[in-house]
Amino acid sequence: MNLKSSENDMRERSSFGSKFGAIAAATGSAIGLGNIWRFPYVAGENGGAAFMLVYLFFVIVIGIPMMLSEFSIGRYTNRNTFGAFRVLRPGSKWYLIGILGIVTAFVILSFYSVVAGWTIDFLKESLVNGFAGRSSAEIKTGFDSFVESGWRPVFWTLLFVAATAFIVVSGIEKGIERYNKILMPLLFLILIGLGINSATMEGFREGMSFLFKPDFGKITGSVVIEALGQAFFSLSLGMGTMITYGSYIRSRENMLTTAGSVAVSDTLIAILAGVAIFPAVFSFGISPTSGPDLVFITLPNIFQQMPGGYVLSILFFLLLFIAAVTSSVSLMEVVTAFCTEELKMKRRTAVLAISLVLAGTSTLCTLSQMPDSPLKIAGTNLFDFFDNVSATYMMPVGAFFIAIFTGWFFGKNRLRGEFTSGELYGTGLFPFFLFLVRFIAPVVIAVIFLSKAGWLKL
Ligand code: TRP
């Protein structure tokens, strides 16, 4: 049976209206807090340039092939993650990957919305010039007491959930594609402006050599593990986001260039964020290894000491907000597509229901950061628990099975048909791609997963 045509002819399904739209949307998903908040501090903690090199290697050898795998599954079936596996392998247990993806989307969204909420508060503080004249100790206490205050961050978290819901409810072309087409170029412009500004700082050279001069001695097992985890998170892989977005890519479009553009932009933005941040960090004699606080404590402190800091700070937190919302939209769409296609809900009902659940779970995550909060699982607060469990277990497991599925169960000819968009492009690259998804990706992911979970010593 020709699954593709018989399945698809039956119903009208939305798609991205243009190739640029598809790239903007997938790039919007990929570029997020992972690039601007997480990448700089993870790179900072893991040796800067050495980390970056390993990271780049993983993006090329595993990230791009995995993205193409997810796009292929999505586009071939024209379905949400759950439906895609059920259509491809009816009667089997593969649909569990789809369910895992949907649960993971909720887990990520729950803590992601909290950090994204902070960016709105910081944007507001920047606008009213709230950081001016504060010492670095005061900024640190201010941040800590804000995060631990419970209900004030909840307000921003919920506002962020509402903003995400607003875009998702507006639809694929009129919502997701449209906002990404505006917001992504804006994000590029702001970051380039910030990068240029950072070139004028005295710490520029030091920042650059921290980022770009690798010290190979710093490549350790844990650097390798972190780099792969970061690559998956940053490229939105391992839980069906790109399966869902892939299902909106039109059938004659060249997915190789789409995936390539997304990976290149995502990496470029992460590096640019480093270029915008590290020179400032070195100019003010701050340690680049300050961890998750880097963006929320170190930077406001730097901005308020810097000429033009008022405007730069506004731009920076606006940038962070844009990056966050275009990513959370992609996560919410994973669940929305499932609800509309499998549970036959109306888009509005689906988004409303999802937002209500998310409002609950993200509020719990926010409140779990209060000092005496009982909201703990296995001794860690809910926020950290969700962050860890998604990055350490859920995404690697999802990615592993997606790789195995694509390489061994999807069907070589179907895969070839999608990879080449019906023999239109990249036919010569196919065997190489197949080798990467069949052998390299699953083995590397498995080894790293086992060592991260503590079952294997790397
Ligand atoms: N990639 C986004 C970031 O860098 C986050 C994100 C969106 C994500 N969708 C995802 C992460 C799916 C993992 C899986 O911030």
C-alpha cells in the first residue's frame, strides 16, 4: 500500500507556506535559552574552546543526521509524533516514543517557562533602569530573593505560558510561521549589535581566546558528555519537535539545506552569544565559570557599569525573551498536534487544555525554588529535577530510539525518498547519512547515556 498518498489525500493538513518559513520556524525552535543562557555557561564551565570543538563535532556527525531523521519521519507520515510511529509501525510498541516525546515536552516546558519568565522580569527591570547603582552583591541577593520569593516569578511564568499559547493557537502558518519570520531576523540583528559592541571592550581579546583557543588537555569524559547533551538540547532533538515541524515541511522541499541552515544558524547564534558575553565578563574581571547565574547576575552587573548599558540590557533581555518564546512554541506544538490529530480536539480547546496543565506544572516548578519548599523529588527541587531528568534520561533515550527506528525500521526506500525529496537532491550523500544513523548515532548516544547515568565510566 502506498501509505503516503492514501493517508494524506484524505485530509487537508496545514504546512509552512515557504521554505524560509520552515527554516525560520525550525531555527526558532532550535535557538532558545539553550543558546543564549545555557551554552555560554556550560562552555564556560567546560573549558571554553575545547568544549566548543567537541560540540561542533557532535552537531555535524550526530545533530544534523538526527534532525534529518526526525524531519523524514514527520514529513513522510504528515503526523504528530505519536501518530507518526503508529502509522509507520501499526500494532507495535514504537508509538511509545511518541508518548515519551509528549511527556518530555511537558517536562521541558515546565522548567523552561520558569527561566523564560525571569527574562520578562529582567526586561521590565531593565526598562525601569532597576539595576542602576546596585553593587554586584546587591544584584546577586536581588536575583536570589526574586527566584526564591515564590509568587512574583509565578506571575511572569504564567505570562510567558500565555504568550506561547497565543502564538500556537493562531495556527501553523498564521501563528508559528508568521511570528518566527519576524522574530528570528530581529534576534539576529540584536545579537550582531551586541557582538559588535563587545568588540570595543578591553576584555575582547581575552574573551576571544577563551572561546576560540582550544586547550586539548581540557577535553575530558564529562566535557564530551556535556557537549552531546547540549547539542541535542540546542537543536531541539530527541523528543519529536522536529518530527512535528517536519510534518509541516512541503514534500518537494530540500530538507538537507533546511536542516543545514538550522544547524548552522543555531551554532552561529550560540557562538555569537559567547562573543557578546565573554569579553564583557573578562573586562570586568569576572570568572567565566559562574554557571547558570552568568546571564542573570553577571550580566546585569556588567550592564549597569557600562556606558550604554541601559539600552544594551533592554536589548539583551528582549533577545532572550524572543529566543525563549519561539522555542516554547515548538514544544507546545508537539502536544497540540497530538491533541488535534489523535484526540480530535479543536486547536483552541487543545491549546487551552495544554496551557492549563502547563500553568499548573510550571507554577509548581517555580514554587519549588522557595527555600523550604516541600516540592522535591529524590532530594532535588522540582525545577532542577525536571531539568536533569529531561536532559539526562528522556532526551537521550528518545534520541536513541529515534535513531534506531530511522536506521533499521523506517524502511530504507522510504527514508531515501524523504532524504532526497523523491530523488531530487543529495542522492550521493544518502549512504553516508544511513551509516551515521544506523551505527554512529545510536552507539555514541548509548555510550554517553550510560556514562551519564553512571553505569559506565568514560
Ligand atoms: N532548542 C531550544 C533551546 O535551545 C529548546 C527546545 C525547544 C528543545 N524544543 C526542544 C529542547 C525539544 C529539546 C527538545 O533552548
